[in-house]
Amino acid sequence: MKSIFTNTALVLLGFGTLLSSCSKPQQSQKTGMTYNTRNNGGYLRFKQTHPTPGPGLVPIEGGTFVLGGSADQDVTYDYNNVRRRVTVPSFYMDETEVSNQDWLDYLHWINITFPNDGELYYNALPDTLVWRKPLSYNEPYVENYMRHPAFQDYPVVGVSWDQAQDYCVWRTDRTNENILRENNYMMTWKDAAGGKKGKAGAGGGAQGGLKEPFNTDIYLNGQIRGAGVDGKNMPRDQNPNATGTGKNAPRRPVRIEDGILKQGYRLPSEAEWEYAALALAGNTEFENINDGKVYPWNGLGVRSPGRKTRGLILANFKRGSGDNAGVGGGLNDKADITAPVRSYEPNDFGLYNMAGNVNEWVADTYRQTSFEEVEDFNPFRGNQFTNKRLADPTKGLYAKDKYGRPIKDPSRSNKKQKYSEMIAQQQGLNNGTAPNGTPNAAPANGAAQPGTGGTVPPTTPDAIKYSGKAYNPDFRGENDAVNTVLYGSTTLVNDHSKIYKGGSWNDLAYWMNPATRRFMDEDEASAEVGFRCAMTMVGAPEIHPEGKPHLPVKKAKPYKAR
């Protein structure tokens, strides 16, 4: 009995020691200063976290793969997917394509938030006329496809690349606002609507009591706070300059360092999309890929080899001329046009319809030779670098457009400017002139500037002084006098040409290969093109570390001042 009591005491002692060690305040490894106390200046160390994906997303563990490697033929003779080994970082991707219901949510928000802005609502409407064909009776789809409840789980189509980009921005802001309100970091939806009684005029509705719609960048810059906005669970402000004690202890808005808000939704890059569609992780063991793929599933065919599903078509595509569905009484893919976004089996990453159903927009600008020219880490073509304009440079306040979003101007330098340069530039922008005194033609919030293809030639003197030429924030080849990438041939390819991939309900099986690529102008739409969103993953790239060997990481020893 004595040994039992002794062992129990030792266990309790060890547990108490563990608790006491956990409760010790953290210290800086370089100065020994204690974190998270107002007594010594309020130095902050935030809880280290690995963020979870935003709503609708699944994690994709990145790695190396051969871009264009799954293509076994080039029937179009484009020579536009030359094989190239690259590395794609881990990221998140939508489990399904964006559906009609998702888009109706977007339209509803616009309608109730800006009820008098008919232009904004009209510009967000998909082009349902994409269904019209001169010699085909598709008029019922024009009227019904997007709005009829029978199609609510079907992928949205008729959406341009530009519209998809706007949806990503909207989705980011709504997701982050909902996180803040549901956790009472901002006033909750219920309180903003007047509490249980829901009193009229209490400040609720689409904007939740805000004068302008919530925007993530504006919030993180400290420009959304105050009475009627702040929530009860706002983090405590450890800054010793902040005033208040007890119940009135100072609070602050959530910061990016808290790890609470999600990274922005966006279109996936072409490399990310192709990597996610192949899902070779399911065929990999000890860094050896056992089998390659032609489609998002294993095998060379398009029919299921499973015992219970043998012979069933694995995706929604066109088997041949005039065969979109099969024979009545035995439809092959169970769809004549598009199918619900969760139709068919997901690939090994858990993604639905990465082949067939609808083609999907990706973020890249099209060039025939991109695979040969892009970087081998996180390859992407389409960068247009921008900076947020400051309304008050000395206070660091962002300038906002009429929708409450930060105004973005083309980047005018490829490095951090001196403070005096930044102040002079921002004051010049706000006064309508560039730093060298020329009229400021910077477009608001990324709007196209006539004659420049969406960018304004930078005029920063230092850029010319150090490099001999002005800094160009547009890395798509737009401003070249002669675009050698296009080999001097007559072509419709330009910097508004955006890539779509994956094949559709009206495409042959060839286009379901993840390496195939086509392009369309960014403001055009089709009944065969939709999209899904992605999100950058921050932190460690490994998704499932459990059960895998790891080198030990030692903790820093605590410092004792003497």
C-alpha cells in the first residue's frame, strides 16, 4: 500500500510541476523581458497556432510535382504545357465549385447593403445569356438556371474572371466579420439588431451597426471600432499607455497576430489547381509515387472499376458528338448539362468535380511559354503589385472608396521606401499629383486606367536613379514595346487573357486531364466555366504529422536576471 501511495504522490507532484511550469509567464529569448504584462511596457507574445481552414475549404498538403506532367498528348498542337518540376506550398481549396446558392447569397447581400446602387447589383449578376445558342432551345436555362431552386446546388456559370475576383473579396470580408461577431470580438449580430426584442433602428441589418460594410484590411488597421461596434470579448490591451481598470480595462481590436481571422479567399493559381486536381498524395509512400494519373482518379479510363459501381462514368463530360447524357433509361453520367457540385466521387484530396461539370477559372494570366518561365517555387504569372493608399500618412489611416474598401494604387517601388519618401508620395497621391509633380492618374481600387491596361507607369525618381529605368509593378509583360514571349505572331493573347482548366459538361474527355489549359478574356463568361476559391496556408506545411518520425525540437531555457 505504501508504494501505491508513494507512486500516486509522485504522479501528483509531477502533474503539479507541469502545471506550474505551464503557468510561468513567457520571456523573450533575447532580452529576458516578460511578455504580456503592462508593468514593463506591454511586450506581446501571441499564442502560437496553426489556423484552421475557412468555411468550405479543405487542406491540401503541398510538395513537388511535374507541372504539365499528366498530359499524354497535345491534340491542339499548342505546345503550351511543357513539363516542369515545381514545388507548390500547402494551401486550402474549396471542396466544391461555387454554386448558384452561394452566388445568390452574394447578390442578396449587395441588394440589402446597397439597395440604391443598381449598378453594383447589375455588375454582379452572372451573364445568363451564355445559354443562348442560335440553333438550340436553351431559353429555359436563361430564365431558370441561376434562380430556380431545382438548380441551387449546381455550379454557378456565366461568371467572368473579374466577377470571381470580386466574389473572393466579398467572401473574405463576410467570413471574417462573422467570426468576430459570433465570438463577440465585435458586437454580435443579435446585439447589433437590438437584442432579443430586435428594436427597429438599433443598428442591425446587413452592416451590423457599421456606417460602412466591414472590410478586413480596414478593420486590421484599427479603423473599425468604438461604441456600437466593439464586442464584449475583445482582447485586453496590454499597452501601458491605454487607460482603464477593472470592468473598464482597456480592450483592443483583434490583430493579425492573434491568428483569429482567416487569410483572404482568392482564385487558385494554375499550379495549385493542377496539383490539387491530380492528388498524387494518394499514390505516394515514402516520397515514391507508385502510379501516375491522367485524370483526378487512378487508371486510364473514365468508368468506375469498383464492384458495386462498375461501368459508371466518373465525371460529367461529353462522350462524343451529340452524346451529353447517354441513352434514356440508362443515362451514363446522370447529367445533361451541369450536375450538383457534390456529384461523383471526390479525389484523394477530398475535392469534388476537379474534372468535368464546369471548367474553372484560375488566377494566372495566359502565356504559351509560362511553364518554361515561371519560378519553380509557387509558380504564378499575373502579379500586379499594389499598395494601399493612405488618407493620413502620419496616422497610417487607409483611404477608402464608397464601399468601405481600401483604395489600392500600383506599387511605385520594389523595396521599402524611406519614411520621407513615403510621406511625400502619399501626400502627392491625395493632392492629385505624383511625387514628381505630374498629375496623379492612379486608378481607385484597381480600376482600369485607359491606355495602360490597368496600371499607371510609376514615376518614382529613385527607381530611375538606381536602376536606370522606372519600376514596373506589372509582371505580365504588358509594357514591353515588343512582346517577345508571343514570338511576334498575330494573336488574341494579351494581359487580360486568363486561364481556365478542368473540362466541362460539354467537353470531351481530353480536357479533363489536369494539365490541359485554355484561356478566355477576363471579362467574358461561358455556360461551361465556373470557379472555386483557394486560401493561402500559413505556418508549417505538414497537414498530418501524426505517426511520422520527427527530429526533436528543444525549448529555450528560461532566463534568470542576476
